[in-house]
Amino acid sequence: MKLVYAIVNDEDTYAVSKGLQKQGIRATKLASTGSFLSRGNTTFMICCQDDQVDAVIDACKQFSKKRKQFVSSSAVTEAAGSSDPVEITIGGATIFVTDIERFEQV
């Protein structure tokens, strides 16, 4: 068995959740915050069989969209005195897959 942690942008939470449900994959959702921009994320914890990992990753890829956003340059660099906005790419998914010895629903 595997435990998959999938961290997605809050804007993609509903779509990823529905995509997983359509495949019969159950997930626990946790509210989380990214450290770089301090924006909201959702962390999905998904326990699945080894052969379901690719389906989980595919759903996250399909429903987690990357998008461009302008942020203050001070949020990206330590350059003092610059207030010009900088375009960055946010979104997508960060996924960790770990082995799990035991899983129970009680």
C-alpha cells in the first residue's frame, strides 16, 4: 500500500476532489498554507493500492492547473527598494508517495 500526499492550490481543490471521487479513490483533505506566498492550499492524504498510484497522480495532473500571477517583487527577492510586480507561476500539484505498512478504518 501507498500513502500519497498531494498538495494543490485551493482553487483546484474541488476539481481534484471530484476527479478522485470519479475514480472511486477516497481522500482526506487538510487545509494547508504554502510558505513562499503564504497562500491557501489543500493537502490530500490518499491511502491506495500500489496499482492505483498512477491514477491518483493522473487525476492531480488533470485537475491542478498552473497559472500566472503577479506578486510584489519583495515577495520573490530580497532586493530593497523595488516595488515592481513580478510574474510567477503558481498552482499545479506537489505529490509525495510513501510506503505504508498498515492502514485501518475503524
